[in-house]
Amino acid sequence: MAEKIIMDVDTGHDDMVAIVMAAGLQEIELMGIVAVSGNQVLEKTLSNTLKVCELIGADVPVFAGMDRPLLRPQLIGGDIHGETGLDGPVFPPLCKNAEPIHGVRFIIDTVLAHPHEITLVPVGPLTDIAMAMRLEPRLSSLVKKIVLMGGSMGKGNRTPYAEFNIFADPEAAHIVFSSGAPIVMMGLDVTLQVLLDDPLLQRFRSRRTKSATMFGDSMTFYTKACKAHGSEHPAMHDPCCIAYVAEPSLFTLERRDITVELQDKLTYGKTYASKSEDAIGNTWVGVKADAPRFWELLDRAFDSLP
Ligand code: RIB
Ligand code: CA
């Protein structure tokens, strides 16, 4: 039985890889994708999501989510994902349209229609998930699981203390982590173990399908941007969530209670993790990834895409 998931994305480069993986793997039934502001403004993250789905032939409904954080000023990651939010590939003219209802409403309606069956996979700021929890208080007890990309038990990547997705909307992250929902957190501790080096990039580009070529053009840009920001190779942050849903044994998790810094002006957005032995909550944090098996999974995803 395929895992029913709803993705919440701020499509950017690694979000695109997560969408490719989710669309290509038979272990996953992609019920819908909601775009949120994060890497770029909502207009661009929505457009990028539609373009990726259209190019890879993913017949999946796409929705617009929240266009700004709950409280803080809007923050975008344009410096690393470029002006479009997905610089690199050239997409054909866009024909696919977003669905008319709001993405937060789609999340609520779908979870209520399929109690305990839907896994939410947010890989951008948690604004939509927090809004859905506030609009429908039953949501946290009716989702099967939330597998999110965000946070870090060590250093941050937007500030020395905070990872981007949490930093962009820390209040939303607080709502989600304190909701009691079953959470798997794929933070920087584990996502930085899955790096795309040049031989891997060439291996995927050599597939010469349009999906793989889009991947290659995207990752070529993303690699240069990461290098310009001091990282040797781009990390597969967001697709780690999809890989976990498809094949949990790729990852080692530890039970940790996660809290989010909201007050301190220097460290806000930092995620604090309890010791494993002290954890009493429902959150499990990724600590180890089997990178070679991750790439095998991505290979298999591309096998089924045009
Ligand atoms: O810190 C990495 C996260 O921030 C990823 O989700 C990336 O897409 C950006 O949103
Ligand atoms: Ca993202």
C-alpha cells in the first residue's frame, strides 16, 4: 500500500528533487502539493512547483498556501536559489494552473477525509501546517505523521544558530513541534550527510531524459550557488523527507523533544533538542543517513519519469 502524502514546498532546488522523488516512487501516493513562501515569494514558489510538475508529467493538484510568515517579516532565500527561486533550467511555457481552493483548506479537508492515513511532508517554512492546526484543532491527532525538513541539533545555516525553514517562521515551527502530532524531523544533522558531488551529478545528467536534464541544469546552478556560499556540494535537504517516507530504513532516528527559540534576538529560530533519555514527546530526529541507498532511490524515481 503506497503512503498517501501531501507535500508543502517552497520550490527551490532541493524541493524540486523532493517532488521528483515523490512523483517517481511507487511507494508514494502524492495527493497534492501546497506551495508556501520561503526560498522565494509565493508567486514564484507556486510557479516553480507547477513548472516542475508539468515537466515531469506529475498529474498532481497544486495549491497556493500562505504568502508570508505568521508574525515575522517575510524572509526569502533568493541568494542561494536565484531570482526565480529555481534558477538553472529553462521550462516550456506553463500550462498547468493552481487549484482554486487555498492550500491550507486542502490540507485540512484531505486529512479529515482520510483520518490517520495522510503523511504531511513540509519542506519549507511551517506556516501552512501551523495555520491548518489553528483552523482545525483535530488535525494533529488525525494526521498519520508529519515528516518535515527543518531545524538542527547543531549549527544553523541561515544564522549560526537557526536553519532556514525554522528561522523563516519560528512561531509556526513552535505551533507544529508543540502540537503533539507524530513528527519526524529531518534536520541539518542528517541532511548534510547526503551531498551531490560532481560524479553523481553527471550520472543523473547522463540519463538524458527531460526530467533528468532539468535536474542536471538545476543542480549545476545550485552547486555553483552553494560553492559561492562556502559549501563544497549541495545537500539533499528536502528529498531526505521523501526518502524516509518511501524507505524508513535509510535513516537512523533518535527520540528527542524539540523546542524553538522565539525570544532571543540573536538565536531566535534555533531548535533545542532534549536528551534522548529525557524525551517524552512524539518527535524523532534523523541522525544518520545511508547516502548510497538514497541515490539508488532517486535513480529508481527517474526510471519512471519522462
Ligand atoms: O535549510 C534548508 C531548507 O531551506 C530547504 O528546505 C531549502 O529548500 C530551504 O527551504
Ligand atoms: Ca525547501
